[in-house]
Amino acid sequence: RGLKGDHRMMRMEYLRFSSENGEIFIRRDRADIIRYVEGVIFDCDGVLIDVRDSYNRAISKSVSYIFERITGRDLPENWISNEIIHLFRRTGGFNNDWDTVYGILMFMLSHLPKESRKRIYEGVTAKNEGSPFRRLMAIKEYMSKEPCILDDALIEEMIKRLRKFTGLLDSSGRRSVDENLLRIYGRSQDFRKFYSLLREFLHGEEKVGKSIIATVFEEFFCGASLFRKVYGISPQFNNGSGLIDNGRLIIKPETLDSLISLLGRRNLGIASGSRRKPAEYILNGLIEKFNSEALIFLDDVEEAERSLGRCLRKPHPFSLLRASEGLEGSRIIYVGDSVEDVLMAREASRRNGKFIFAGVYRYTAIEEDALQAFLEHKCDMILPTVNELPLILEELRRMVS
């Protein structure tokens, strides 16, 4: 059945199994609870869908595109690697890819030589009006007359420091970017003015059509046609196809069928930090296999935020708790691929005690790093992919029969 049992203890805490995709770890003290799980809620990106060539590339492309227009210096997309993106996500505060673009750009632009920052400050001050497209094209034109002089060695050193900088970040995400950059450079009043202006210019209002970062990212990710459908406005940065088309399904139809057989159709849900229409675009007909009353996407979270006037995004447990309301079971596995998902599941469980966390690591940027992080956080279950879940549930149930 694809699993080989090995009941030797891993770090004295885990039962260990192996599958064709990699090793599986089950916490010994949680095995009895996992056996009788009644429902499953999935994260989407990295769990149901492989986003390494879609969302990750949209981050790299957005950073490169905006950096080039603000500085006049080209930045190859591959310099913003999957490793760097993973280092942001492992902090637990960067589930929203706009925030990752923000963090990378604010770091790199803050680390420019003083004369380059002064030139950008003058350009942004003079050209900070109109739509995201008009603002970015205006600063591009301004900087083209006197671009920043940045050689490869300086950029390479900047990227090296960026990796180290991620070690200072935490689950507060974008706020930790601001706090740390202002702590490092904020003694200078000129820098504080530069930083404040740049932040407002790039991402002052977190809304597509208002924010340069959000608009550029979503146009490149969605492509022109889907962008119009999702946001109801015409694209200006990208009139072609979207990187979303590089996304690939991880979840197999037979995996969902097996889980439906084990748990019932009403007991499968989704709690995702991605938007509904892009997720449905890739999942296609598979979305019908989930309980429609247990599907929570970023759109739903944003609507609740507007109503309640506070942040409810991961690692806040709102989406997981709301999705679980549509399920019938009292023991629910949440399957995620990041530390942020671990933190969300822990907080949700603290509130009502019903959640078990399963971390999946095969489709992360650095498999071994993700696996190690899940072990360090003593996650209940650790699987290479979501497709091992029905096999391990069946195996655990057989162990007591």
C-alpha cells in the first residue's frame, strides 16, 4: 500500500514510516487521537497546489520589476531565489505574498547607498500621484535620466545580507520588517523620512488598484484575463498570460476519494491564505469534492476584517475556526506547509482543543529545512505530501484492530 512501518522511535517521540515520497512521522503521544480523526481541513498553496513556479515566481518577478523601475538598475529574477522566499515564510509572518515582496523591496532599497536613496526620495516626492501604473512609470522615467550606480558586487552583498535579515523577522510579518529596518537605520532623520515615503509609495493602501506591490503582483500572477475577472479592473502592467498557469496539482483525485470514503464528503474543507478564484482555477473540478460550507479563502478573511476592524490573517486562527464550523467532526486535522500554519493550528486548538496539525514538506523550497522545522515544533504529524494522509490514517486504525 506504499507504506513500510518502522516503529523505532525518532528522537524518542515519533513513530516513523516510509513512503515513495519520503518519511512520515507520527507523534507517539498523539497517535490514539489521530486514529479517530473525523475531518480534514487543508491549506491550499504548497499542500493542494505546487506554487513554486507560480506564486514564488510572481514574488521574484514583482521584486525585479519594481526594483528596476525605482532604481534604473536591472535585477535578474533568479537573484530572488526560492530559498530567500522560504526564509521569509519560515518566520511564520509571510503567508501573504504581497508582504514578502514588501519585505524584500524595503530591505534592498533601504540598503542602497545614501546618494541613491536621496535620488529616489526626490523622484518619489515629485511623482507620487495617480494610479500604481502612472506612479511607477513616472519614477521610472525620472530615474532613467540618472540611474543608481549599483554594481553586481554590491547587489550580491545585499542579497547575502537579506538572507541574514530574515533571521530577525517574526510572526508579525511586515511589522517586523519595519521595526528592524528602522532600528538598524532609524537614527538618521533623513532615513526615517525616506522610509516613510517609500512605504507609502509602494504599499500605502493594501488594495489592488491602489498599491503598487499588490497590483504588480496580481497582474503577473493572474494574467490579464483572470485579473479582470477577479478584480474588475483592466490590467496595465501585464496584458499576457499569468504565472498561475505554472501551478500544478499536488492532491490526487484518488486521495480525496479515499478521504471521503474514510470521513464522509461533508468533512473535507479548506482554510487558505490565497484567493478563491485563483485557487478554483487550478483545482478546477476537484473543488466539488470539498464541503462548500467549509471553504475559507483570503477574500472571506478580508470581508471579516472590514466588518470587525482588525487583522484576522494567518497566523490568526480565524480562517481555520470558521472553516471548521462547516464540518461535523470534533477531531480535525489541519494540513499546512509552513510554520505560520503550525502557529495558527496551535492557537485554534488552544481555543477549542479539536485540531491536530499535519505538516507537509515535499513541495516547499527546501525540503530538509521544512522537515527539520516541523520536527523542532513537535508537530503531531509530518508527511512528505498530502497524498500519504489516507494511507497513514488507515495504517493507524489497523494498528489497534
